[in-house]
Amino acid sequence: MGITNREIESGSDSDSSKHDSDEDSDSSNGVYSVCSSSESQNATQDKDANKSEEEEEDRVIQAIRKEQERVRDHPPDIRADSFIVDLSFHPQSNIIAAALITGDVSLYKFSSEVNEIVNNLENHKKAARAVEFSEDGHYLYSVSKDKSICVTDVDLGKPKRFIKKAHRHVAIENEPIYSAHVLDENLFATGDDDGTVKLWDLRKETPIFALKEMEDYVSCIITNDSKRYLICSSGEGTITAINIGTKKLHMQSELYEAELNSMILIKGDKKLVVGSSKGKMYLFNWGEFGYHNDEFIGPKHSINSMVAISDSVVVGGFEDGKLRATHFFPHQQLGIVGQHEFAVENIDISSDGELLASCSHDQLIKFWNIKYFEEMKINYKGKVNKAKVSKFNLPSSNQKNVSDFFADLANDD
């Protein structure tokens, strides 16, 4: 989840078609009032030729228009005022929160027809790096580069708790916060740029513990339902397991050659999937965090974020702007769920499991209807053409596969 100050420039073309139409109309009125009979005949022939050309409109354009006229099965894009760093679905309502590089946290109400902003929380002075709702949706947690933590009462739209210098350490300067994870209605964890992890309790003024076991930023924090271990991935290339009960290091993995950016649990929380900056997904048995026991090699692009959409299928947000679905056991790439013009920064899944939301450097939140995965049949036997699958667009994708596109052309004949 890299933070950048990259500015995305966008432009809009001015619409001059109405002006041009008016000029043509005025010109035509002037000409036809003085033209000869032969000129009139030529003009009529020209009009007939143009009409014929319009009737034989390119079939490719017809197919594109047909695609654009499909009934929308997901909300339209949301364009934020600035770069979006993270996002989170509300667990009960059609609301999504977006953490912005300005430090604001914006809340949007979404539907298939229209989206609207319902609140803009000016929580932080610098980039809001992570945002997450509590399990019941009453509170919204956000952390920032300005070293602060804000817990907002969603109904009131006001801070319940604000910790200004949350990662001040005894021996070193206060560090910017990089990641956060909500464990339950009271407990949440935060990780900073220097590798320190803190566990907090809303009922207490000071953290339960603070441990520094990594030498680089804490990219992601996760736990399972038992909440015995707090698992942290790091930019240094390690997985670190902290025993919550003893408040001590439980285990740390060997050092990997790539940054470890994201994590997700599958197979009834028995398998931990870790995404790397080189496109590899490493699989660990839960409780055995010293070294992975399996891996899946996908496209060689950084995996910035991951969500599990079933017990076997994971969607990753990649640096090349693609959202790709991967099935585990057997390991198989399924295709492209969606795409952005720039790198995918973060993704989240709605509470009903029907929508994915993704954010990118283009200041957009995009929604993808993934309900079709419920009926998807996985080919468990035979060889899979990896090169072909890597470019295959699933039903939620904005782009059609070449074979589907020309099949539509044939059906129009």
C-alpha cells in the first residue's frame, strides 16, 4: 500500500458539436436559396450517399454500443477529490469509506443508480493510510502519516477517541502509522513505518503492548477468530507472529527476497496467503509461520492488496492495474475481475459478498459485481493455458474477450 504524491492529470474535451451544427444549418439555408437545379440534384445524391453510409454503420461500433447499453449490475464509479489510499465497506449499510491522501476520510452511500457523499471527516493533517469499520459498523478507525489514530462514531460523525502521537517510542522519534486492523469492538492493532506494532483497547488510555520486531514498515496485520496470534507482514520481507496473550514474539519467518505487502486467510482460516512485490503468493499453514509450504507464481507485478471471496478463491489488486482471481487447491488462475488505468492501491469486499470495490491512483473507486463466482465451475483436471488465462476477462471486467466480442458480431448477422 505505497503512498505517493503522484498527480494524475486529466483533461476534458470541450463540446463544440452544437456550435458546429448551428453553423452548418445557417450555411445550408443560404446555399439552397440560390442554388441551381443541377447543384440541387448533386446535393440530393450526396445526402442519399451519407444516409446509406449511416445505415451500414461499422458493426464493431454497433457491438460497442450494445455493450454499453447493458443493464448496470453494480454502482457507478466514485471520483474522490484526491488520491485514495484505502477503502472499507460498512458491514450493514450500503456505505463505503475512503481514506484520502489529504488526511480526510469520505463516506459515500452507493446504489446501482447513483452514489452520494454523506460525510467528509477531516480527521488527519496528513495522508490517511488505512481505514476500517468495526464489526457492528458503529465506529470507523483511521490512521495517518501524521502519527495519529482517530476512532469516529459513524452515527454522530464525530471522533469518539483521538490519539495524536500514537506511535511515540522511548528511544526514537514518533513514527508515521502505516497499517491497522480491528480485532473486535474494543481491540485494534496498528503498525508503523519503523516496524513497531501496538495493540490498543478503547477502554484504556495506553496501548496493551508495543513490540518492534521488524526493521521496515508493517504492511498488513491480520488474525483469525481465536485471536491468539497477531500476524504482521513487512516491507523487509518477513512474516512476524505475536502472541497476544503473552505480549511477546511467537515466531518470525525467514527473510524473503521481496516485500510482503498483503495477507488473507482461506480454507477455514487454516491457510495464510501472503502476496509479494514480485507477484508470488506464498501459502503458510496457520501456526507455522517460519517458512511457506506452498506457493503460486502469477504475473510478475506487485500484489498490493488481497481479499478472499470464497474459501478457495482470492482476488488480488496488482501494480499493473488489474484485479486477478486465483483458485487454490488446485492452484489455478481464473482471470481478470476488473481493471484500473493505474496501479490498484487497495480492495475490499461487501458484507454480502456480491461486490468488490477497488481504488487506484486515478482517484476512482470502482465496483465489480462478483456474484457469478457462486456458479463458476473450476476445471480440476487437465492442463490450463496460463498465458491465455492471464488475459481472460471474467464477467465483471469492463473489457470483453476477443472471442466473445466477435461472437456478438456474428450473432448480429
